[in-house]
Amino acid sequence: MSTVVEAPVETPPEVEPEVVAPSPRSTRTRRILIELGRVIAAIVGTIVVFGIVIAIKGADPFTTYEALFNSIFDNPDAIAEILLRATPLVLAGLAVAVPARAGLVNVGGEGQLLIGGVVGAGVARWLGEGLPGGVTLALILLGGAIGGALWASISVGLRLFSGINEAVTTLLLNYVALDVMLFLIYDPWKDPNGSGQPATAPIPESQHLPLLGDSRLHFGVVLAAVVLVVVAIVLRRTSWGFALRVVGGNAEAARRAGLRVGGLLLSSMLVGGALAGLAGAIQLAGVEYKLRPLFLFGFGYVGFLASWLGRHQPFRVAASAILLSALVIGGDSLQIDSGLPAATVNVLMAILLLAVFGWTGRKAVTS
């Protein structure tokens, strides 16, 4: 009896379904929407948490927020005041953002602002009215920028030659700068014709920054906007800006690739210091007109906050500076209308920073 052997039946190979990769445009749109959603969630979280803080202090959160909103948008002078306050904050934020591209942490904006104002006041004091006002004004601004750059060079020099972290030295130099200014306004530069309060003599009116129309806004607002655009273009479109990003990403790899890491670190900190020093000179020639103990008090630290809120991106830094300025201007209503302490606005800023970092920082973990 013969056995019939059946031929094996060949099964066709399984065809895997074709995976269609998402287009770059849709991926970018999705990322933008996700990031926007996280920012909105952070803002909503800030409003809720700060409302709880207000309630604990015995105030009505809804009334407080209404007063805060009205003080910003119903006051016809509020916009000008916000822009005036934001002008040095934008430059102080950029003074942090530029070194951050190279991996440096510049906490010294406060001191660099003060030194810029001190050098600007020194230039005005030294030149007097011997030159045309416009020439002296330009020299005040230039001197402030150079003073801030030289002050910032101390910390980066210690970083390069002694290995001392620049975050520590820039922070400590803030107190040295404050002592320098206080020494000058209490003794050698004190106005002999003043009211007895420690302050320098006001700079001549010919050396003031010109006003824009009938408002209190001065030409420094335009100058800060121009500097913002220039910094954004330089960081994004030039080889120097690209080299800073490489160094900030991996300094050792940048060194092996032939980049002069030390020179890039130095130049980034010099630019940052110059921006802060320019802000100090602008505040002197556009708003204060003299040095006093509370000259630009706290502006450097708020600028540091603005830079981190904006992730060291120039236009985001500017938006953060304007937002924080609005909070400070509107924060007066917290004390007047709601009876809250004046420092309450600082609590609001801190909650906003933590919320933005907490929600938007998840992207780096999950991606």
C-alpha cells in the first residue's frame, strides 16, 4: 500500500502595514500645542495656588484678582509704567541669557546694573557740561556698558584661571558693587546741595534721554528693543551664536572640535555684563537721573527670573520681563485694596516660576 505524501503548503509572508511618518509640520504644530497647553496649565495653577495664599491671609481672592487686573488695564498710565520698568529688566534678562547659551550662570546682573549706573554717573560728573548733551549722553551709555562688561569679566576670569564657579562669584560681586555705590554716594559723590540724603547730584537735563511724545517713555525703550532684536539675530544667525550653543551643550566636545572655549566663555560674559551695564546707564539717564541707595534695587534678580522663565530665548525673555513688570505695577493694588503685605507680589512671582518649571519641565523628562 503506497503512502501519499502531501507537499507542504507555502504560506505567504506576512506583510507589515506601512507606517506613515508624521510630517515635520504636523510634529512641530503638535509640540507647539503641547507646550502652549503646559504654559496655560502652569498659569492656571499659579492663579489657584496664589488664590489659596490670599485666602489664608484673610483676603478675598476674587476681589484681589479684580483689583490687580484693574490696576494694570484700567489705569491709562499703567502701560507706560510697565514699559519703563521692563526696559532695564529686558536687558538684565538678556545679560543672563547670553552667558547661559555658553553654559554659564550669571547671577551678577544686580551688581553689573549698579556698576553701569556708577560708571555712567562718573562720566557725567567728569565731563560736566563741557561737551554737547547728546555726546555726553552717548558716552554715559557707552561707559555704563563698558563698566558692566569689566565687572562681569572678574567672575569669568576667576572661572577660567582658578576654577571658581561663576554663579558664586557673580552673586558675591553684587554686594561688592552695592558697597562701591554706597561709599560713593555717602562720601565723595554726595550732593552738597541736596536734602541731606545720600545721593549724587542730578545729571544735567541736557544729558537726559529724550522722551517719546508727551509720555514718560524715553528713548531707552526703543534702544532696548533694538538691542533685543540684535541679540536675537546674533545668537541665532551667526557663527558666534552657534559656537556658544556648542560650548553650552558640551564644552569638552567643543574643545576637541577646535573651538576656543575660554574665549567664548569670556566673550559671552562680557556681552552679558555690557547689556546689564547699559541697562544701568539707561535707568540713570532716563528715570533716576542720580544715584541713591535704592537705585535699581532688585532689578538684577528679577531679570534673572525673567531669563529663566523665558528659557533664555531673547523674545521670550522680553515677554517674561514685561509680565513681571506688570505684576509689580499691579502689585501695588494688593497692598492698597486688599491690605496684603507689599512682598506678596514676590510670592506670586515665585509661584509662577515654580509652576512654569514644574509643568514645562516635564517635557524634557518625557520626551
